[in-house]
Amino acid sequence: MIKHRLIIASTIALSLVFIGCGSTPAAQDAPVTDENPVEEPIAEEKTDDQTSNNEQDAMKIEEQNKALWASIESARKDAIDAGAEEANKIAFTAAEAEYATEKLAMQNPSSKELTSALKDLNARYLALKEYAQAKAKKQRIDENNYASYKKDAYDEGVALINELAKPESNITFGDNWYKKAQTANAKMDAVLTAAFKSLAQAKRNEAFEAKKKADSVKSAVSRKEEYTAYVDNFRNGDQNYITKNPEGALENYEKARAGFEKLYTEIAEKRAKAQAAIDEAKKRVSQSESNAAEADVTKPLGDEPVEGIESEDAKLLEDDDFSSQASAEIEISETVEETEEAH
């Protein structure tokens, strides 16, 4: 604007010079006076209040831009941690170039024009984080064949990921890119959630059956501490499931299943050995009775005990005492459902 004004002023000045170089008039006309002269406007001086308001506005803009810059630094770190550079090198490089530019511009943080640029840069890094997460989740889904658990969401998410991978998508980089990246990430989340819910339900059924087997060998009495820990795993799984953390539920149910099966296997093995000892003892008693009967015929004895021959009422093994089993077993619901609040 200042330059334009100088050009106009120079043109007017030159015109006056050329007019002055023409023929000299015979007589000079008397100056014409204007009865109503135009008064030159007097520049208004800024009042102290106006100056104060301008300073306050500048301070507000500066505070806003500094807060935006702090958000950018945080979003940039999150994007880098999420693997944004590897996920989309072109978009990440573009954001980094803009970051360097705006970092220099922050030397004058009170600039109103700077605010919109900072908002866009913040959206870029937020978008890169969402995009990197979406790609990582897609890879996990593909590696585990989870896509079929929610195929529509998977297809929609993949379409967005592929769209944002194109170099031309950077033309609209910023808020629009961020919204699409968010949607892609949410679609991948939906697929994983559906997969983990289904897998958690199946694993819960396995854990429930394993608990029944552990109860059948009285593990609540003979291995109470371990048994209680596995029940806690099971209940933690239910808590995670109803609060919409099916992946955590799956992990808890797997711990419970493995624990209950371990108890059953180890206790059943010991009981089998004990039963074998009982059978062997009974066999010896039976043999002793046969030997005694034969001895009574060939060599009658008195009432004195004979070495190697057990008495009829001999106690061969200590009885298992599972009288407290009924109260020791911990009841668990056969099914679990999400609460209304969890939906």
C-alpha cells in the first residue's frame, strides 16, 4: 500500500513538472480563493484506552499462539512415537517442513496471521498419529486374520488408509486429513474389538470348563491359594469384558484357563498315584489273607501277629478330608454380558 502511494505521488509530481515547462503566460491570473475551503483532516491521536486495548489483544494472541505451539510439540512427539515417519514419509516430511517454518515465525508470537497456520500444523501431527496407529492395527488384523470379524469396517478403514497414502492427499493436509485418519483408526479399532469380544467369549467358556474340572478334584481345598488366584483372573476377565476391554478380558480368561487346567492335571496325577498305592495295599491285604488261610491249615497259629500279614482292620492310608470342599469352592456365573453403561 505504501509503495502504491509513492507511485501515485511521483506521477503527480512529474505531471506538474511538464506543465511548468510550457509557454509562459502573458499575464498571471489572480489566485482564485475558495469561499468554502476544504479543511485537511486532522489525524486523531490514539487515546490511552485504545493503546491499552491493542496491547491486550496482542497479549491474547500471543498466549493463544504459545498454547498452540505447546500442543504442536506434544502432537509431534506422539506422532513420532506412533511411527508416523515410517507410516507416511511424504506427509511426515511435509509436516516437518512446515514445523521448521512456523518455529521461525514463533519469534513473533503475537501475529494474528500465525494462529491459523499453527492450527493447521497441529492438525497435521494429530492426523499423522492417527494414521500411523491405523496402519499398525491393520497390520495386526492381517497377521491374525481378524478382518472377517467385522468385514465392512475393515474394508472402509483400508480404503481411507490407501487414500491418505497417496501424495495428492497432502493438498488438503490438515483438518480434513485429520478427520479421515481418525475415521480410519476408529474402523480398525472396531474390527479388533469385535475380534477380541468373540475370542474372549470362547476363552471364557474354556476357563469355565477348566474350573469345573479343578473343582472335581477338590483343588479349592488342597491348593486353595492358587485356586483363589485363578478365580480372581476369571473375575478380572469379566470386569474387563463388561467395561469394553475385551482384549484385557481375553488375557485374563487365558490365565484362568491355564491355571485351572494345571491344578486339575497335577492334583489328578497325585490322586492317581494315591489310588495306585491303595490298590497295591489292598492287593497285599488280599495276599496276606490268602497266606493266613493257607497257614491256618498247614501250620496253625495262636493269636500272635505274624510278620508280613496285615490285620483285617489295619488302616493302610489316611483318609482324604474334603469336608470343607462345599464351602471352599467359589461360584462363578456361567455367562457374562456387557452392562448398559458399557455400550
